[in-house]
Amino acid sequence: MTYQPELSVLKDGNAVASTAARVIAAHIEDSPAAVLGLATGRTPLAVYADLRGRVARGELSFDGVRCFSLDEYQGLPPGHPASYHSYMCRELFDHVDIRQDDWHLPDGTADDLAAAGAGYEAAIRHAGGVDLQLLGIGENGHIGFNEPGAPFESRTREVALAASTIRANASEFPPGDTPPTHALTMGIGTILEARRILLLATGSRKAKAVAAMMTGPIDPAVPASALRLHPAVTILCDAEAASCLSGDECG
Ligand code: F6R
């Protein structure tokens, strides 16, 4: 069974972020013990800023909300400035009233990464599964760090990062640091078990991946195309990220 994700093309990145933050805040208001799946990267930065603002103004509480991040680099200590652990603390967790025990990232420093992946899956299951999963999309169509070719039934595991992903994220690392080549990521199968999925895409660099996700073959060559196997996916794009959807030739 395949589905067509609900697509909203919004004016710009600010509109994408404020719409996403509204959806997440409404979800938390309806279900104060919600389980959120969270993405890192540049795209959701303004979403987290919006959510922090709501908490600071007393309009929203994360008390009782559980959060599971999508991925973490392999071998980076949690305190490294480019780790996703640091990112999530800096952008959200240090600024909201979430309980320390209620947020989780895959442990990229574990000696046994297979066991860490299995443990992460068990923790998600124990929490009752992800209610709302926030995603970005890579220029190569990746979701989480599931690079092209990742099986649709994959679970949380160690993966090798594509060269283009390492390049795209290199600027997050201090000068002189060598970015990691591997990561621990929720699998596509893990992501597809979320009850609802919200994917954000902004900027012209994402346009081809968005078109491939929405209109190309449903195939592991484009990991995000797996989202068309899920009945409750919303895609929020700005006009630039939607610019290859018209069917016209797209450079
Ligand atoms: C982040 C993640 C990645 C990013 C994607 C887009 O946790 O899993 O899939 O969402 O690489 O990154 P940005 O938003 O930096 O373009």
C-alpha cells in the first residue's frame, strides 16, 4: 500500500519553522506525555528556537514529554561541540523543562554499537513508540543517516556516512578536527513505525531530493521515498525546496 504525503509549500524557511513548531506544540498540548523523534542539522534550528520561546513565555511545557534523537556520530564524546548530544542540549534540552531521564540519543561511543542500537530500539518500544517524528532530508535523499541503499526495514545501527554527507556537515566541526565517517542512526524501519511523521525541507539544494521523494520510484536508492509507505506523513517545504516538483526539467 502506498500513500501520497500531505505537502505544504510555504513562503520561506521561517514559515516552515513556525508551522512545524505549531504542529509540535499542539501535539504536546494534546498529549503531554508525547514521545517525539527529533532531527538535528540546520533545518530544524529555527523550530527549536520557536519551541524554546514558547517554553520561556510559559506557553508550553516539556515536563513529561519523551524525546528520542534520530542519530549520533560514532566515536564523538557527548561533550564534543559537534556531537548531536551537544546540539540537542544547546538548541533545546538545556532551555526547556524536560526531565533529564526523558531525552535520549543513540550512544555513538559504545564499545558494542550493535548492542547500543538494539538497546535504543528497546527504549523506544518501552516508551510506547514514537508519536511524532521530525525529519530533515539530505541532498542525496537520506533520512536520519540512512544513506542511499539502506534497507527500508533497517533498525537502529551503525552506518557509514556518504562522502557528500561528511562534506555537507564538515563545517560543524572545529578547524583541524576530522569529521567522523560513521554514525549510529535509527533505521528506516524504525522511522516508519512512528505514528506521524513531519519532514522539513528548505532551500534549493534540497529540491531534487524532494522531487525524488515525492514523485520518483519508491526505492532504497532514495531513502526518503520510503515515507510513501506511511499513511501519516506531512512535508513542509519552502518554495525553493519545492521547485523541482512542477514536472519541469530541473537542473
Ligand atoms: C539529522 C539527520 C539528517 C538531516 C539531513 C539534513 O539528525 O538525521 O538526516 O536531517 O542531513 O540536514 P540539514 O538540515 O543540515 O540540511
